[in-house]
Amino acid sequence: MAFCLKRDGLSHRIAPSRRFATLLVAIPFAGVLVGCSGPERAENSEATTNTNVSVQMPPAIVASHTYRCVGGDVLYVDFLADETSIIVRRAPSGPSLRLTAPAQGLAYVGERMNLTLDGKDIKLDEPKKPSQACKRA
């Protein structure tokens, strides 16, 4: 099998070793060109936007105390480093509620609970329930 190259009206024969070398060089370029001709994808501006969103970590827990309330309820309270936030749970690994105080030394307020500290005692106020007094265990 012979390949011919016609140039200027003359016919030139391409040697088999040159054909092989030409194919070895042409195949990678063909692959590159095929990869570049893929279908255009619509870019989602939200997905491609590179924004630096500042994510603030919650304050560290500086103290954790257990409180026993009149009536037998137990509260687990974590005091946070910002000194105006606490996390309250009714079970050691149960759901938690974060309460915040407008300033240090004031009552902690949340959606379903208010808590006032007085030394080692707390007063717990919840909607539609009577106030409870609790002591640190």
C-alpha cells in the first residue's frame, strides 16, 4: 500500500516509516481538538462566582454546669466565651437552645425560654409554665 502526495503536479511517495511518525504526531493533536469541540455548557453565575464569605465560628465553651430544678427537671448549661450567650439542654446530648443576654449580668433570653442567674442559682421562665428555681448540682 503506497501513499502519494501530489505537489506541483508531481507525485511523491511517502515512505512507511514516515507515515507512522506522522500518525504518532497527528493522533495527540486530534485528541486535543476533539476535546475542545465539545458542546457549550451554560455556566451558572451562582456556581461560578467565587465569593469570600466570612464564616464566623461560634464562641468556645468556657464552663458547663448541671442544674437541678424544683420538680425534678435537670438542665445542662454551657457558658460561652462571649459572656453573653449560653446553651441550654434538658438531656446531656439532647437538643439545645441558645440564649443571649443584651449585656453581661442580665437575663438570658431565647424564643422559648428566659434564664436569670443569681450566683449558683437560676430562675427559669418558659411560656405557659410557672417559673422554676434551679440549683447548681
